[in-house]
Amino acid sequence: MPSPNRDPVVALVGRPNVGKSALFNRLAGRQISIVFDEPGVTRDRVSAPCTLTKVPCELVDTGGIGAVADEDFSAAVATEAQIAMETADIILFLVDAREGLSPVDEAIAQQLRPAAGKTVLVLNKADHAEQDLASGEFASLGFGSGQPVSAAHGRNFDEILGTLNRLLAPLAAGDREAGETQLRAGLKVAVVGKPNAGKSSLINAILKDERTIVSEVAGTTRDAVDIPYEREGERHTLIDTAGLRARSKMDSSVEVFSAMRAERSIRRADLCLLVVDIANGITAQDRKIARLIQKEQKACIIVANKWDLFHPDAPRGPRLGEAEEHIRNELFFLHYAPFICVSAREGQSLGRIFAAITGLRKASQETISTGRLNRLLQEAFIRNPPAAHKKYRKRPKLLYATTAVNDAYTAIPVPLYILFVNDQRLVAESYLQYLENYLRKHHPSAGIPINFSVRSRRVPTPNR
């Protein structure tokens, strides 16, 4: 039975390239796992809710077992799949109806025999009726004749849903004890950074679970992995993104697609944790990723990982001072983002991450009232009047200001301050930066971007 605090878990297992990701995406109702004709593309456990079944459940797409393309990862990926099998309430064991039975299928079946009662054999890639005959060959695995399906084309998909509905019915969440507190919806937190900065290690340390594959080889995570995380009565989603490298250094179309997925993860996140390797210093690729966060106007916290390797013999005070100077110089355009020095490997200072997230979230709800906003901006204009524009030979004058919040930023509101002036052409970008600094001085909002929209006063059109 599933824990009262979670939905039933349905795990998809099988050897590489049998179509687990294609079936996962169809069950999830959207493109989540990368589908590509290359063995071992999905290396991590990718999870997502399934709402197509009568009883909501959590889907888990495991890394392929027995991958030969990346032998260094075969043991780690097999461990990932084994963990998913041990924690799943239902297992969909996928095989390839076109290629037929393989020794790897037989080895997986041997592992699954103790869980035969909750395992469904799925004959994927059965695009045509004649391929349904493959069920006789796969019956030797010990899980019945299997259910033919084509995840790519949707053939027999309703039959798979019917089987899941039958197996999920006894696991319905309606059996939970009356009065039990339900988890509140939390934040979507994207963990972004260049390859090998320690993103997966950081998530593993937070979860205290080796859920994502950690390796010294750059680019281990290819998918954007959505990982549920329960904390203080809220169900957050940690998004472990593929490491973003320069396009010129991407060595496969899978990696290019992974980078596109990581960029989309930044857009859909409420908050970004930018993980940098402080021991090796901030690079041009770190700055590129930071620019993406800035472009999407996302709330952000900089996580300086591998702190235990950054001048470890120096006193803490000078170390922090040097780290801050380096981060502020290299990521000056993310000046609004606080930074935290941690060591995912040693488990140092991890609690400070969610303390910072809590503070950022609280600050985002405390927007400046219209009256106070106008008073602060008028003070700023008086203390440091803007220079006259060289071309138009006039000074900008602030007439009125108001605040708007984009509907896209509901969990963590990002303010847009609309300034009505005599002529928007007179307001220099440098002066807007001064106004931002003045507002932050009197209304601190660490981690939250501030945007201005400057508009000219409307001049009435004379009647003809």
C-alpha cells in the first residue's frame, strides 16, 4: 500500500530503447522524458503525475538496464531501476515486440519475479496486429502473454489504461484516515548550472537519497528530472536540469535537446538555484546560464558548491570575502541574487538553502504600496536629479508610479514598476539602475528581480 502522504507509484522498467519514455510521455499527457533512437538516453528516474487514470498516480521512468552504449553507467542505472522497482506499487515491464526476446529481458524478468503480483508485461512497438503474435515468445518470462501496445502511435493504449485502473483501484487515496492533513502545493525549484557543477549531488544531499546519477563525467543528467520533495507540509518539485554547455561543444542532438529542455525548465520554475563550482571559479558558461535566468526574470539564489575545496586552509572570514568578490564581479548582472556557500559532498550548510528560499518567498509577498512607492521614487529624484538629455535638452520628470505583477509569477510575485514621466526618451538605463538600488535600500527584496516600464504622459489630441 502507498504511504498516506503520497499517490501510488507506477514504475516503467526495461532494457534501453524499448520505448519506456514514449509510454511515460503518453501516460503523463505531455512530453517530459526525452525520446530518441539511442540506447540509454534516459539515465535518471524521471517522475511526473498521471491524471489519465481514475486514481491519480506518480509515474517513474527509470534508466534502461544493461545499457551498452555507456558501460560506465550500467551499474548506476541498474541501481536506479532497482530502487524504482522496490518502491513502486505497480511495475510496467516493457519489452520490444519487433526485436523479440533478448537475454537482457530474461535477466530483468529474473529480478522482477519476487514482484510478479504487481508486474504487468507490456509488449511495446506492436504497431501492427501481426506483431501481437510475439506474446507467445514473451510468455516464457513468467508474466503471462503480455499486453501489445504501440506507445508511439497510441495503439491499444486504452487497454493499458484499463489495466492500470484495475490495479490502482485498491490503492485509492480515499482510504486515508479522516482528518489527515494534506500537503499544500509548494514551489517549482529549477537547479541549473554547467555540467559537473554538482547539481545532482546537491539534490541527492537535500533528499538524502541517491535519486539522480552522480558521476565525475560531465553531462550525466540528460533529462530535466522532476523530483517531488516534501518539506514542512508542502510538496515542492525539484527540477534537476541537464548541464548546459556551449552549443559549439554539444556532441549530439540528444545533448542539444537536453539543453532546450533545461531552458524550458527555467521558464516554468518559480525559483532558480544557480549552482556554480566555486573551487574552480565562475566561467563564461556560468555567466551564460545566469543570463538566461536574468532574461526570464526569475527569482534566483546562487549556490556556491564545493566550498570545502575553496582555499580550505584559509580562515572562514577571508574565504567568504574572496568568494563574494568573485561572485559579484563575475555575475554582476545577478546582483539581486543572494549567494550561499555549501558542500553537497560533505553536506555542509544545506539547511541555509531552504532558509534562503523561505526568506525570499516571504519578501516576494510584501510588495510596496502605491503610496510608498511614489514617496520613495520622488525622494530618489530629489536626492539625485537626473541629468538633462543631451539631444532633447530636457530632464525627465516623474509624474506617477504604480505596481503591476505578471500573472505568470503567482508563487513568487515579480514586481513591474510602471513609471509615468513627461517623456520616456529622457530616462537613461543608468538612472533606472540607480532607482532600483534606491528601492532595494529601503525595501530589501533579495533574490527577486525588479523591472521598470517607463511610459510617457499622454498628450490630449486637439479637436479638429
